[in-house]
Amino acid sequence: MLRKIASGSAAALLPLALASCAGKGVVSGLALNLPRPYEITERATSRDGDSTVESAEARAGDGRVVRVQKLGGVSPELADRLVRDRLFQIESIYEPHRDPYFASLTKNTSCPARFQPVRRREGAVETLALFANDRLTYGACTSDLAAYRVLVSFVDCSRSRNVFVVEYFVPARLFGAEDEAFTRSLQCL
């Protein structure tokens, strides 16, 4: 069953109690501003001792996709390690590597600079801007494969012992200033 989310709100994006507040959506400890209506397509929750993992995916009619993962009950040290590990995993996709085929013409494969991830930090939010293919998989390194622009944001909410990973996929042909502004709307509550 799909559930609509109004523009400017993230109400019901995650299973916890959510509310709409002054045009911004609130995702159980995270404020974000969705620029258009979305429909929830997936939700999941799991527990391991004191830690919880909640995730949700929502899609807009124009092909935009928002994925939110909340890691709850984590210490500041663990939060830092989780973010560093995930950044390393993503960035390592783009590192030059040896071609696995013995008889290939090129010995090394690399991603052109235009398609390399760009990292920025604003307060508690660290964001990677990169490209993904039509299956929402990172690592697209050519124009014909780069179907989406992706903003992957890590929001460290140390006070509430939560870390959020927000993936915002936008069809490459539609990506614009309002999409860049989306990551600036992410705030711990």
C-alpha cells in the first residue's frame, strides 16, 4: 500500500511518530524539506540490543527517490566510525583499479574527473554528490550510464544518539538548484 506525502512534508516517511512543522518534514529526530509530493514505497525496522535501524524509501512522480536510514542508539564514537566507513566504501568505488581481464587493451580503469564524487560538509551534515545508474547504483562514470545525480548525506545527531543516511536520487536531466538546497534542509531536532 502506497501512502502519499505532501510537498514540503516528510510525514510518515519512517514508522516512528512524525509530524509536519512549519513547512518542513520531521523524520523522528530529523527535519527535511521535500520539494514535491512523494509516495512511500518501502519501510523496514530492526533492533539489535539498544540499537535500532529504521529505513524508508519514497518516490515522486517525476522519478526522484528519497531513501532515509536512521541508526538509533549509537555512541558518538560509533557514529563517527560508521560515517567514515560508509564514506570510504562509496569513495573506493571511484578509485582507479586494475582491469580484471588478462587480455584487455587497457591495464587500469578509472572514472573521469567529471563523474568523481564531490564531498562537502555543512555543520553536522556531510554530503557526497555523485552519479548513479538507472538501477540507483553508485559508480556511473559515463554520460550514457549516469541516469541519476545522487546526494548522499550523513547527519550525525550526537545529542539524540542517532545517525541518519539520506540518499536523494534525481534524474540527471532534472537536477537543479532546488535539489542542491534539499541537503541544506537536513537538521537534527
